[in-house]
Amino acid sequence: MLVLSRKKNESIVINDDITIVVVEIRGDKVRLGVEAPKEVPVHRNEVYEAIRRNQQAGGSAQQADASAAE
């Protein structure tokens, strides 16, 4: 994992088309701004994990349906 130190209003660039900016630092919380192309999904980790769980549950149900049909 790459670890970077940034101050308020400083940024990092990923792959020429994604920019992450430190918008605010308040206590132990940091607000980040993300500029990315619309086709690049950007989620907080807990949202991403929920999406993955839902996709896996849906995939499991579809696999069970396919097995039952055979």
C-alpha cells in the first residue's frame, strides 16, 4: 500500500484521469473530493462491500435456480 501525506487542498492523481483532493480536516475526520470519469465507479468501502454482498447473494440465487431447473 502506498501511504501519502497531504494537507488541506492538496491532491493526488491516479492514472491521469482521477484526482483526489483533501477538502477538509476536522479532528480525526478527513473529507476527500474525488474527480473521476462518470464511467469509473467511486464508493465508500462500506457501500462497496454492501454492493458486493448483494451481487454475490444474487449470483448464488441464480446458480441455485439454474441447478433446480436441470
